[in-house]
Amino acid sequence: MNPTTANYDEPWKEALTEYFEAFLYFFFPEVHQLIDWTQIPESLEKELKRITASAKTKKRFADKLYKVWLLSGEEIWILIHIEIQSQYE
């Protein structure tokens, strides 16, 4: 019998989707203040899958890639990487 592996990543990805602005405000306030929040951040799931498709590891991570616009008008991409650990190391 194979042990079931819990998927801890998906809830974190959902939380990042729902609270992206608050996440940046809390963890990266300097970055948060540079972003034009009148423009809705765009999730770049397809682009992230293309970028990571050649990765040698099959581990799942709570990664999110967003396109945002700065107050200066410049477009930038922000990669959020969270690795969830469910066991003691």
C-alpha cells in the first residue's frame, strides 16, 4: 500500500491568489509601494508552467508568477516561491 501524499501547495497557491496585495504589503512593503494597484495584477500560470517544464525535479511548490505595473508605468513580473514542509528535517 502506497502512502498518500498530502497536497499542501494548492491551498497556499489559492491564498496567494486571494491575498497577493496583502502578501506583498506584509512581506515586501518596499516592493508593494512601487506597484500601481489601480491596475489588476495578472496571474501568469501558463508562462510559469512553460518556464518550469524543463525542471529536473518533480517536487510541487506553491509558485505563482504575476505581471504587475509599477507607478512609473513599467511592466514587471514577480515570482513568488513558497516551499511547504510537512515533516521535520
